[in-house]
Amino acid sequence: MTFLKAYWKNLILINYEVDPKILEPFVPLGTKLDSYNGKYFVSIVGFLFMDTKVLGIKLPYHVNFEEINLRFYVQRNGERGVVFIKEIVPKPLITLVANSIYHEHYFTAEMKHHWTESEHSKSFEYQWKLGNKWQSISVETETEYTSISEDSEEQFITEHYFGYTKHKNKTFEYEVVHPTWRQLKVKNHNINIDFENNYGIQFKHLKNVRPTSIILAEGSEVSVKNKKTIHK
């Protein structure tokens, strides 16, 4: 059964290689860390939810909204999935539903986004407010979409089709269905994030780490299936 349907549009994915020991406390039981060429990643992901339906219903004032998340990558029985460390949205009801039903780690904050386009480039920015300070990620890209190469880091990052959540001694799994995405080549970027206050002291060092890759994915319609318990 489909719990949520939406269009995920213009995803900025900023990817950092990290020591797997940092991630081990967050790994849900029954899953293991996934790596690409021996490298373990966390990603800052910003995008827009559009045309959102929960159980087939559009909730008033909850149809289009931003999300920023910090995630990492796991696998289970050969299936590749993601685990979210923190997800930020501007709607308290989304936070309540996601945290209570899916046991995710949502947080509500004031948010906004800006998309602009010229003859030679496109620009995308997502912002959220932490205390009294605005945080932001932004990219400038080329204008023509290209496919994501097979077996590339970009494919590894964008093609994980299960989500896993850790709740007490239980692990929940849900399937995320979407087609392969196209990308816009990123020419410039800007990252304005207080990593420690957003995500904890174990991620403070990312302020001084250069991302291994930055992707702007076009996005698509996405379906999130109902959760099931895989470990209890």
C-alpha cells in the first residue's frame, strides 16, 4: 500500500566521505553500512515536495514544501537503502506524522527556496532557519540535463530504493519507488551550514571537508510504501 505520493523536484545532493565509525551508532539492526569503492558517505539533500498526497489525500497547506535532510547509506539482503539522521521541513503536521508513524527524525523550521534560470545557467537554493540564523545550500548548474552514468558515485548516491528507521530495538523498512533521475552538471556551489548545531558534534568536522561530489538531480514522481518491521 502507498502511504505517500509526491513529486520530488530539483534535488541538491552534497556528498561527504566520512569515517564509518561515525555512522555505526545510527545503523538500524538488520542492516549494514553500504559503501562505494570502499568509501562511506553522508549526504546533505535539499529538494521540494510537490503535489503531495498522504493516503491519496492532499492535505490543505501541505501540498508543496521544502525538505533538507542528512542521510547515509545501508544495505540489507542486497537491497540498497538510506537512513536519515535528521530531516527538516516547514510543516509541523508533516513532522508529527513522520515521527509518530515512521519513527523518523523530523524537525520543523522556517524554510524557503529560490530557483532562477538564465540563458547559460540555472541556480537552485534551499534555506532553513536555525535559531536566528539562516542556513543554506545552493548550486549553479549548466542548462542541459544528462543521464547519470552506470556504476558512478552519482548513481550510488541517487539509486537507493529503501528507507530504514531505528526505533528502540526495532527496525522498520519502507520502499521508495521512483525512476532513474537525470542530472544537471554543477558549476559552482555554496554551503552555509552550522554542522554541529544542525547535526551534532560528530559532524562538526564537515565544515572543513570538501565534498567528494555535488549533484543536482531533476527528480520525479515518488511513491513511499507503508512500513514493515524487519527486526524486533
